Amino acid sequence: MQALCFGVFALSTLMPPYVPKAALAPPAENGPSSQFLLVEEGFLMKSSSLTQQGARRAYAEGSYHTVKDGESLERLANLYGISKETIAWANNIGEGQSIHPGQELLILPVDGVLHTVKRGQTLLGIAEMYSVPVQRITDQNRIQGGFIMAGQELIVPEGEPIVQSPPTQVAQQPTPQPQPQPQPSQQDTSPPPPPAPPSFTPSPTVGVLQKPCSDDCFITQYYHGGHYALDLQDKGGGPVYAAEAGRVIRAEYGWNGGYGNVITIDHGNDLVTLYAHNKELNVSKGDYVQRGQKIADMGATGLVYGPTGIHVHFEVQLKGVKKNPLLYIQ
Ligand SMILES: [Zn+2]
């Protein structure tokens, strides 16, 4: 849930001065104007009247809905014509959690997620990150000239949360424990790794994902055609950190097609990270790791060239596609 920060709207002044009323009108089959009234009601809670400015915000940024008795996510999804997931994501409602009367919910105007722009992020980068056409984002958010600012909230139509930790895991491990907890696994018959306190990077970065190595590590090879990853190096080696909380789905010693000793972590929502060329692995398949937890020592195993070959080859895969990791760690 670090990925997205909800509820703060900014920069409505950047919106153009005209929004077609038709864009705000409810689908015809939903009956006369009930949906639109609710949108208005949402804005009456924030400002004294539905000004034209408010109408623009309703289109570009969504509205608020105060839950009444008997209302459910399903019902609100039907009412607003968006998916249950969109409402749940925008309001940090975990799977199986319900809503309660009086609760104020952010209702996006379309299916998708909110994204808070980070320093250095571009529209193209954000579109690439969520695998949606950039035009969908500029249209929905009424962006002119491609200008966005850090801190701005963007609706990413058809976007899905990039990281969404399973709620059960949050409940099981509210804080990092000094001793690793054995993970129940039916297939894993090997003994658990020797107990060692998880170590965390001193200053986790603020990106969707965290840089997988120390503050001092630096990029030695960028993402490009033929190298769909980021190579990062610490002088003489160093720790490798989990870029985000998740389940270790691969922790293997060996050649592994050139990866060498490799770790793969599944973060949910079709997001997977991979860490190659490690020396020692500190985690096993099936382990649940926290963001910033040390998972390995940087090494030069597998296919590595040159005397300064010690580095971590870091891949970010979204829905099986290798994405530019820089988009996620900045
Ligand atoms: Zn590499």
C-alpha cells in the first residue's frame, strides 16, 4: 500500500475550463439523473456548491460518497458504474473487508487506480509503468501540454495497483520480527534456513519499489534492448534487499541460465521482481519477506563479465513483461 496515496486532490486549476455535461451524465439505463445527483452530493460535502470547477473535478478526479445503511461495495459499484475493485483500491479496502455506514469513500469516475506523481516521473513513464496508453491518462485527467507535477494525483484508467500486499500477510506480520517465522508449506520438506535477524536498508526509498541495494550502490547498466533489467553495484559487494514485500517463489543456487544464484519474489497483482548473480542467499522458496529486507549478498555468479562483475541484476516483471525498473524505484 505504499504505492499509492489516496484522498488528496491537487491542482484542479490545471484543468481546462470546459467539460461536456454529457461526460458527467449517468448511463441512460440507470434512470433519470440519480447518479449525477450523487456526484453533486459528493462535492457538496467538499465545497459549498457544485461550481463549474466542481464539475470538472468530478470528471477528472472522482467524488466522495458517504456510506448509508445497507449499502455494500456491490451496490455502490452498480450505482456508479465502476467495479468493486476500483472502489476497494481507492479506499484501501482489503479483500473480505466490508464498508460501514458513515464511511466516506472516494469514487473514481472510471475503473482504475489513483497514482501520486513522484519526483522525476513523466506521463510516459507512468503509462508504461501501469501498461496503459498515455492518451488514456491525459484524456481522463485533462492534462494539457504533458505537464504534471510531483504530488499530483492522477487517475490511471484501467490501471491496477502495482503493489497490493495480501491483507492476511499484513495481519500475520504487523511488524518485522527478530526471528524469522517458519512458513507453512506443504511441498517444502527441507529444513528452515538458520535463524538470522532480517536486516533492513537504512533508508528505504520512496518509489513504488525500493532500490534493491544500499544507498551507495550505483547503476552500471541501464534497461535497454537486449538488457531488460537494471544492473546495480556496490563497491566490493553488499547486501541485496527485497524491493517490496512478497513471497519468495524462487531461491536457487547454480547457473540458472546465466542468472547464477537467483531469487524471485512475487508481490501480488502480477508484479514479480528478480535478483540475479547473488553470492549467498538468505531466503528460501516460500518465505515471506518485507520491503527492504536483506535477501542475499551481492555476487558474480552466473554469466558475469569482467573483474568488477559483482552486482545485482534486477528485473521487474509486470504481467510477465520485463519493465524498466527505473520507473518503479524512482
Ligand atoms: Zn544485468
